[in-house]
Amino acid sequence: MMFFYRPHGRPNKLQDAMRKMQFRAGLASLFLSLTLAITGITSSAHAVDYVDPAPMLERVKTAARDCRPPESLSVPMITWGADTIAINANGAAETQGGTLFNDAGLDVRLYREDVFAKQVSAFLNCDSPFLRATTGMAALATDVTERDPRTAMVPVAQLSWSAGGDALVVRGDLCCKIENLRGATIAIQQDGPHIDYMAKLLQDAGLTVDDVTIRWTRDLTGLTGSTPGEAFVEDQSVDAAFVILPDAEALTGGGLYGPVVKNARLAASTRSANRIIADQYFVRADFLRAYPDVVSKFVNALLRSEEQVRNTLLSDNATGSKLARQSALMLLDDAAAAEDLVLLYRDAETIGVKGNAAFYEDTNNPRRFEAVMGQAQTALAGLGLIRETHAISLPSEIVPSWSVAALASGVVKPDRAAPSFNAAAVNQVVSAKQAQGTLDDATLFEFEIRFQPNQRDFPVDVYRDDFSRVVDLSSTYAGAVMVIEGHSDPLGYLKARQSNVGQVALQRQVRAALNLSIERANSVRDSLITYASSEGIQLDPAQFETLGLGFKNPRTGLSGDGVTPLAPASKAEWLSNMRVVFRLIAVEAEASQFTLLEN
């Protein structure tokens, strides 16, 4: 998520033009990019100001205090596009007449607090009963909040998923499979939104934080100061960095004169991994227990506001422009940065009523709150940033009548369709990458399953663990495409070739092997979707593209002509060619493959 992004001062016309041409790569990033390119010199290395992050329990010493009756509510925000939802509900920093919060009888003061430790302090002494955080950021505070039952955090509203604003940049030789990060040095911000993102990427590649070296920075954005971007530029020992997308654009694509770091590559972003970073509001348990009606009105107003913002902010009308300017003033310190604010919003996938119900109440959802929070805490405990994992209560455990459906009053389309893939566009993208030989370059993760000779069916009872892994990957990386590749054994073809059966017969063998591999890939896809459905999980069939490669890419390799498969030298080699490969590919540049369907 584009966290802490804040243009400094009113942008001039040249800066504005540059932002339009470079996807608003940030003023500091642009300045550095242009300077290096114009002078033709590389940056002189200097020591990056790394930090040694201590657990929040050692840094936040504020004592817990009872909450006062809520005559007014102080509600934090962070610099993120989805926070426009709270601004729309309030009208300004103070509640305005005719707004959703005002109509609900709430008196709200919105304030931005990007230093999360300060938010936690205010939460403990109840200057605000709310925390505004990603799931991973909230997990950082659990040792502090959960030691007192009054301040136990309770998630009450998810605003969005990060769907494009966060990225992993690597040096070219590491791109782009995540497993290539083994032994790498990674720069990442302390207390920031990317820690659980990093941990999930590593986990899904079969790695842990022990397989990498981490360099922690104080801040997040820009290519100067103690940031991951600066570390990537200045410290040649840093192989990868988790940055916001504008900084990734500057590092890899740069300004008008090229990238800041030669051979830097965008390995992954939350456009593909769009079910990892969840933005939420949390409330103190004692406040929810004492004032459930107040919290219910707050959440209902947010749900209604989400629908309003989605329908107005991107519209070319006075209402949308007014909201963009007000939100830019409150989140970016400059009303004139309205276009930047809209881009910030586009990097968020706001989820509304249906998404909140799926996140908090659907026990079959692989990316439900408990799963995401549990993974985040496990990762942080492994890094020594929290001492132990904590069970986080859902609001229905404190207020039994609590439900997302009950909070949806006034929402016009509570069941609007979720984003869905365009099957024809997915096929076009995958076919083009296959034809260009770049499918492997776009692969984030891959693994394979084996089958026996002449096997055409893939029963769930045999492949359950493999299917479960695919469901988790496709649910987490819901913006990526899962390619299912069928492969065939070339031994029959090679025997026929040795027997000089003739070209026609050989071509028949090639077509048969190709058809069989396609049949197997389709059979695996169908069995996978059937398995998911039996588990109460609805997959988007268009996310899964099948390919049949015959014996074009045998495990045993190809001969010197680059076409003829090598004969297996053993039974094990023979069986190794009988496989179906699952390949999760990022389609960061092909925006058309992902379309929003409306009811």
C-alpha cells in the first residue's frame, strides 16, 4: 500500500507533467532519477541509516486507561487511498452537516497518524478507541494491546485490499521467481505494511526469513533517507527491496531518462498478490462492549460511504472532484494533489459489504481474517518482533448480535460482483508469453504433480494436499493467473523414430502426445475446481489457463537440435516426464486481463 506517500508543497507544472508521464513516481524519486541520468554518473555510495527494530512492547510504554463516554470520536487515518471512505463519511476533519457520520448522530474528528507507534499509544490511553492499520501492522502491536483485556483489539471493518500499490524490486539476476531470493539481502521498512507481504512470499516459495538477510529502514517512501529505495540504490549488497509502486517505477523504469538502478526488475506487486495486505479499523474490546451502538453506526457509515466513494470519486463531476480535493488535502497535505489521490485510491480494492462478510464471517475463505492475522503473527514471532501469537476476537464474540448483514442497512448493492478475470484476455496473455518464450520470466511460483502411465483422471483423495496448495495460492494471488501445464512422456515417440516408421506416423505420435497433455491439464483443472467447491470455496475458472506441451519440454532434456527429446536413462527419468506443472504467473503489465463485473 502506498503508505506515507506525501508530496511536499504545491507541485509545479513540470512536476505535474512528469508525474503524469511516470505514474507519479514521487518528487524525491524523480529528482534523483533525473539527476543521475543527466550527469551520467552513478550515485556515490554512502552508509545507509539502517535501524535495529525492537518489539513494540519495548518501545510503547503508555499505560492503559479506561475510555470516557463517547461524546465525540477521534478516529485515525493513514495515507492510503481507501481512507477517502472515512473522509467522505465525515465531509472534512470535523463532522459536517448532511454527511453519513452526522446522519448517524456521530461527532467525529479525523486525523492522520502515519507513525503507528503513536496510534498504539493513543489507543492504549483511549485518546482514540480505534486503530487504523493493515493486518500486519496490527499484529506488531498485539503484545502491547492484548496484555490488558480492555485494550484487546477487535477488527470491525475492512476498507480494502492493496491491489497494486506495493512492490518487490530485485536486481536482474534474481528475477523473477521468489525462490531465487534464497541467500538474498532484502531491505524493508520497520513497522511498515510489507513485513507480512514479505513473509507470505517467502513461505509460498518454500523459504523462511532465516533464508534471507534483512536490512531494516526507518521510513518507507522515496529514494533518499532511511528507506528501502535508498538502500537498493546505495548499498550494492542489497539484492531486493519492498517499496511502494511509485518508487518501484523510479527504480526499474525511472524518469524520462531511464531507471535509477540499471538491471532493476519488478519481481512482484500486490496487483498479483492482492489478498495479503488488508486495511482495517480495529476497536478496543471494552469500548465495543460498552458502546456497541456507536461502533455499529460507525461501521454502517463506512460501508455506505464505500459505495458512495466507489460511485463518485472516479467520476468526472463536481462531487467527485470535491471529494478528491478534500481527501488530497487531508491525506497528502495539498488539495491540488487530487490526481495523485485518485491514483492512490486506484491502488486499493475497496470491498464493501460482501467483502467484509467474506473476510470476517466466511470460515471457508482461505484469506479470512483469522488466517491472515495468524500468518502475520507467526511471521513476526519468527522475526522476534512479537514474543508470542495471540488469539484476536471477532466482534460477534463480544456482541453476539453483530453481523455484517445487519450493518449493511442503506447500502444499495451489498452483493455486488467481485473482480473477475476476462477468460479471452487471459488466454491471449498466456499464449503471447508462451509464443515469446517469456512464460518462465513471469513465473512467481511453480510446482508439479506426477501421474502414472496412461492416467487421465486426478482424484481428490490422491491429490488433496496439492489441490489445497493451489487453492491457497490462487486465493492469495487473486490478481495472478494459474497456468496448468500438461506434459507427456516422449518414450513412445522415440521408439517409433528409432523404428523408422515414417514422418506421418511420427507426426501422429506428436499430436497424440500433445492432445493427451491438454486432456490431462483440463482434467486437473476440473478436479481442482470440484475440490474447491466441495470445501465451500468458489474459484474463478477464468483464473486457470491450461496448456498442453506434449513432450516439448521433457524433464530429461532435449538433444543438440533443441527439438528432439532425450531418451530417459532409467525408469525414474521416464516417470519424471509424466507431470502436470502449476505455474503462478504475474501479469503486472496486462491490465486488460482483469475486469470488474457488475451485478
